[in-house]
Amino acid sequence: APPSVEARLCSIVNMESRIAIALVAVALLCGAAPAVAQTKTQITVVGDWTSGVSSVDANSLCSTAGYFFDPMGLECNQCPSGSSVDGFGCACPANSRWIAGTGVAPYGTCDTCASGEVLSWDNTTCMACDSTNSRGATINSAGTECECLNGGASDDTTYVVVEFDTNGERYADGKRCMQCPEPSTGKTRLRHATEKGKCYTCPQVGTAGNEVQMTWDAATKTCSCPSGLADCYDDATKKSSLTAAYSTVTFDSTANTLVYEGLGASIQSATVISDWFAANLIEQAHLCNNYGNTTACNALANACVLAMYSSSHAACKLYTGIRDKRTATQYHQTDEATKVNPKLDWSETLPWLYYATGDYASRGDVGTTMSFSVPAEGEFATVANLVFVLSVSTLNGEWLGFRPVGKLLQLCGGKESDLQAWARFGTNYFNDCELPVADALDAARGMGISTGGETLFFDLYLQDLGGLAATADTWPERLYPVPIAVSNIAENANAAADDDIFVRRFFVIDETAGVASGTKKAVTYMKNIKFTITAQSDEKSKIFPPAVSITYASRDPSYTYTVEDGVSFQCEYGVVDSFWTTWDNIFITAMVFSGVYWAYGMMRVSRRRITRDADSSLMMYAIGSGAACVSGGLAVVLMFGGLYWFLFFKAQQEVYTVVPMDTDSRVKMFKEVLDAAVGLAAVGMAYTIAWQCNYDIFFLDWEKPRATTTPQGQMMNAPVSAWRKMFIANEWNELQTERLTSRAFTLTLMLLFLLGLDWQNMCVIEPTLATDDPKPYQVQSHLLRFALAGILMCAIVLGQVVYKYVWHHNYVEHPIQQFVDLLTMANMSIILLDDECSGYYLHGRSLMTFSDTSMQELMAQMRREEEMQVSARGLVPSAARPELAENQVFELYITKELRMAYESKLLRRIQESAAMQGGGMLGGAAGAMAQRGGRPRGGGTAGSRGRNE
């Protein structure tokens, strides 16, 4: 009789059952953890870009004389020979004009006017000063303009210098003085103080020495070129020159057409022939292609952005054509002055729109070293807060300067103190809300429309100081371009990720491109934006280039929407962690050990069975015990995973790992494994309960009948009382609910720690163990929830088990030992068959003559036992070994023949008796035993079945 038998009887609900209960409880606590409140307070963001954009002095950005700051490439470039720096470009010297080039560098030349001539007001030609009329025009002292002198000395303000006649043609003899028309009575005849004479201009164009005079067409009210002449650009010539240079471009109605999908109004889509595209596309493309005008090139790029980067749209075809044409001269190839890295395909005069390579997100050249701790003042080796910078331009191509992202782009608004928390490394930030469409558009206007009413476009950069201190107060200062993934781009709309297009420029809202025939047909705004920052696997304090994903929504401004739009600003931090490979290995190892443990249990069951033929009961045992074994293995794997993320993430000081979000595919797999573990544990527990409900239990009463005398004086044996058996059976039933742990106590302590002490707040994805109330933008992790709930439950259960074994069972009460003592006092034994041919025997045969006696006699009998005047209680009291002489609990094995005799004789009589008495619990149990036949019983996991905790 092994000494472990009593311990094995200490629990009817076995280890599989406890695993099932624990997994279910942890899963429920994980799922029931209250979500962080997402209360949003909308704020109004004033889009005053004149004060919000950094005040950049164009001439201060380039220290070398003769170099200008080019906002398209964010670098300093040298002005062509003969020109000088003028703001963000170059200007020809006084009294000289810009002549168009061939479309590649150099993009034009300066042509100085001859002696006695001055530059026309439109800077296209040189003109003399006509002195032949009544008030002759003469050249001023600076030699840059004609003037009208009164008597040859002072300026005559009643005359105005004009260049064109009433037909819109330039005077052949040069600029002349014309007397201002007589005004109404009582007013003085004066020319405008600031504006020059106003007449429609038909310019003189062409290269030096080959100027062509455009002529006024009174019918069309436009200037046109004489037929057959080169270098003359009227509207038709601009079109033909562009289509000749870029054969895939056509300027039919599709060039000005935009399609808006998902309007969510009375119509779901709208095709708009844009007024802005019709008025600006050809002109901006012409100026960009023929003159290298950076403002026009910027406007052309903006047109491509509004067309959602469609490769079939004329704006994007023109942009890519000009870009490819100018690949020989690119920005940031040798010049390090502006510190924009890495070196890229960035054609000169054009903003950068498309990423040429798909592996950009995996580059490892970001120099910033991250830390969870804010560095001390004066330390620059690490940073805790990322700085993102926006380069801002208007729709018409004007560059406004730089500004930090900071609190921008968050349409939901929020607490002022929280709006910049997303830039803190490791702070997963969620600012989402449901807004009425009108409110969402208003919020977008506050961030995406200039004070002049123009759409604003943004190029996003990360300030990558690389451990160095900033050298200037104004940008650019070591900027790293950030790729943008726009989900509305056709190539990005499919499920495949290998063909996604990354771009550079985005906008918050556009209300201009959707205007057709003066009527606003559609508005597009940025509905969702998400930043993703991923730490590298080999050096976790370094990050890959950040990535941003944007989703736009189009709405009909004339429609009254009754639904709300879900808008969001998110920032997620992650790491390429090798943990999941380790987790896979541990998963496989755990499953192997679970399989070995299950096979060992099956082997023991087979050996304990008289026959080794498989039957339905053995198959049920295989399924039940297998489910329990796999569930236990999965529980180990899950606890390992949860503990890893909780301990290594919450306790880290330097960057080691970042908890993945619940939307991550690997976290979804973790939750699926948890579901599988709970399901399998439930199967194992259900089998255990069914198995325990079909035990064969025999109460053996050793009490002898007492001899008594009847009133007639006859001797007879009095019947043995049934109350002792009923009492023992009741105690046996009560013993079934005995546990080493208390579920109520366990769950109460869980609630105390999680809710009462706010430990649930430690599940927020922040690398701290703080229990403060979470911020509105913070979210909790299922991984951290499971880990915390698992740690608490294991600690509480372990504490109760240690208490029961160390103190309670030794100094308070031991339920099993007391029950065995009670059997002895009642002079009864129990045979428990939990398998077909095996079970347990609890020996309770008393050494007393009678157990059904008075208290006085019982006390006397126990005193004799205390004084060792009687033999030991064990089944073999004469054994030399004390542990055997005192042992009352045994494993029991019976033969197959005895089992068959029991079922054919005794069990049948029990069934017949129950049937005659109308069934009942005894009959039901007996019937179940008769129908199911034998039950397996073995070691391993199955060996623990039928014990009480």
C-alpha cells in the first residue's frame, strides 16, 4: 500500500479540473477587465499658419554667397551665372529677363536689356522709352524704368507709363506716357500710386535674338502666337509641347477629372471635372517643364496628390515624366549642408512624392538612439521623445516653412496635456472618436486650410540628430523622410502588401479640387492616421524608419449627414522580437511532453486492465485525458508568454522589448491558444466529472448484532442500526466538496488586487508598474491582462496550498485522516472501485466489541487504544513495520472473474430491486454502471481521477 494513496484520495476534482477552472477564471478576468474610457473633448484648432509655421528667413538658411534655399529639395543650390539670390529662388539682375531653357538644367538664362531699353513689367521683353509723344517718356536715373517728367524735371503724376495700346498690343516704339483720363467732376487727374498702367499683356517670348511677338485676338480675348513659330507658348502650344515631350499624357476631359468614392450620401460616388485642374494643370506643368519653376513644380505635385497618386492621371504622368527627365541632377547627392538623409532619388526642382524601393521601411540608417527615460539636460546620446517635422506648402506651390507635428492632425482633440504624449517612445496612443460629419470637416479645416483658404500639403520628416546636439534653432536640422501609405491609392486597396506604394506628401482636407462649374461637389478629408515605430531586433534602442498610414474619406458638402464618422489618430510602437520564435519552440516542447505524459498514462491504464482490447470506455479515457494533458501544456506555454511580456516590458529601464498590440496577428494567435486551452480543459473536466459520477462504492459494516432477550424471555440478535451507514455516506458526500483552495476566497482576493488596489492599471501598455488611472489615449493589452491575472491567481492558490499543507492539516484538521478515523469509530470500511478492476480500500474495522454503544464505552475503548492495550488499527496489525501496521488506506485490485461475478449477480440484484421500487438514485447509478461496462483506471493524469482536494 504505497503512502501516496492517501494523497491521491485527497481530491475528487483532479489536476485537469483545477487547470480548467483556473484557465476559465483567468480568461474571464482578462476579458472582463474594464476598457479604458475613451472620453473625447473636441477642441477647435485655429489654422493660422502665418503664426504657426516657423518664421524662416530664406536668405539665412544658406551661408554661402550665391546659394539659395530650395524648398523642393530642402537644400542649398547655386544660382546660375549672372543671377542673384532672391528668397527661395534666383532672380536676374536689374534690367534683364529670364529666357526659357530646354527643360533640363540649366532651366533658363538671363538676357540683359540693351542700352536705352528697360525690362517690361512682365519680365518677358525689353522696351525703349518713347519720347516722341506729347509727354515723352525717358529712362530714369537707375536705368530700370521709364518715367514721365513735367518740364523735364519733376515727375508728372497726371501721366502714366503704359506698354500696350487699347487693342492689347505692345507699342513698337517703346513705353510711352499717356495722360490719365479725366475723372468725374471735382476730382483730380492722378495715376495710381502703386500699380502700374493696366492693359492686357501680349508678351514677347522666345530665346535671345529670336523673340516672337504674340498678337491680340479680339474674338477670343487672348494672346496667340503666329503659326509655325517655335518658343511661343499660347494655351494650344503649351498642350502640344507637353504631349510631345510626354507621349502618355492627353489633355482631354480626363485630365481634369477626379472620381470620389464612398460619399455615404444620396449618391455613393461622384465624377467631378475640377475647375482648379482645368485652370492650373497645364500652366503649372508648362512652367515646371519649360522654366524649372519650383513653385509650379510644387503645384503640379500637389495636383498628383489630389488625384490620389493615380498612375493613370495626367497630373501624375506629368510629374513622373518631368522627374525622370531630370534624374541626372538630384538633390542630396553630395551636399551635406541641409543634413537630409538618406540619399534618395529626388529630381531637382521637384518635390519628392514616390518611394522607388519597397524595402525602405527595413533600412537601418536612422541614427537616433531611443530610451524610455528622459535624458538629463545636456545629454544627447539618447532621446525619449521623437520629433516629427512637417514641411508645409499651399495648393498653388508656395512653400510656407516648417513646423513640428506636435498636437496637429488629431481631429478628435483632447486634453491639452495629452495631445503630444504619442511622441514619447513606447507610448501606444489612441485618440479616436465618433464625430458628426460637419464637426469632423470643421476640425480638419482648422488644421488643413491656410488663413488664405488654400489647401495645405505636408511632407513629414523625423528629426534624426543621431546623438548630436542641435546646431540651429531653425530647420532643416538632420531630417529623415517618413514614408506615407495612403490606403485610398488603388495599389494599396488590395489585400496584398508586396505591391503597396509609399509616398511622401499628404493633406488633411481639400475643398478646392472637388469644385466643378463653381459648385462644391465633394470634399476629401483625412479620416484616420496611424504612426508605426518599430525597434530593430539586433539593437532594440535603434528604430527602423517610422511609417505612417492614412485613410481619406470623401463627403458630399450639400448632403445633411445623420451618421457620424469614426476618426482617429494612433501611434503604435513595436519591436522585431525573436520571442515568438522561442515561443514556438516552447510550444512544440510542451506539446511533446504533454504527449509523452499522456502516453505514459495510457500505458499505465492498459497495464491495469485485465484485457488490453480497446473499448469505448478506453477511447473516452484517451480523449478526456488527452484533452487535459494538452490543456495543461498550453497553460504552461501561455503563462510563459504572459510572464515574458509582463516582466521584461514592465520592468525594463532601457529599451528591450515592446508589447505588441491586440490587433497584431501574433497576439490573436495567443488568444486563440487561450481559447483552445480553455476548451480542452473543459473537455477534460467534463470527462472527470462523468467518470467520478460512475464510481462503484461499497460501505462495509463490520458491526455484529447484539444478543438481546425478548419480553417472552427468548434470546435473539438485535438488528444493526442503519444510522451509522447513513451518517458515513453523508460524510463521504460532504468530503467531495473539500478543496485545498477556496474559489470564493481566490476570486475575492483577485478583485481586491485588480479593482480595489487598481492593479488592473498595470495592464496599460506603458513600460512602468504604475497603478495610476490610465489616460484617455492609453489602451490595455490582453497579454499583460493574462499575465497579471495568472500571476495573481497562481500566487493566491499557492499561498492557500502551502497554508493547508504546512499549518491547517497539521494543526487544525485533516479531512481525509479524520474521515478514516470516523470509519474506525463507526466500524465501517469503504471499497471504492473507480475502474473496472481497481480502486481503493479504506480499512475502518474497529477493535472495539461494538461501535453502536454508549459514550462511556466508546471513551473506555479509546483510552485502551491510547494506552496501547490493543493492537494497531491497520489491516495487518501484526506487521513488523509500523507504517504498515498502522496503514488503513490501500490500492485495490480485483480479478476479471470477480468483476464479472459482481456484475452478473450482485449488480443485477441491485438493478432489479431498484426497478421494483420505482428507480431512484441507486437504480440510476446501477443502470449506468450496467450500461457502460468497465471503466479504465491508470496512472499519469488518469491516475489522479477520483481524488478529493
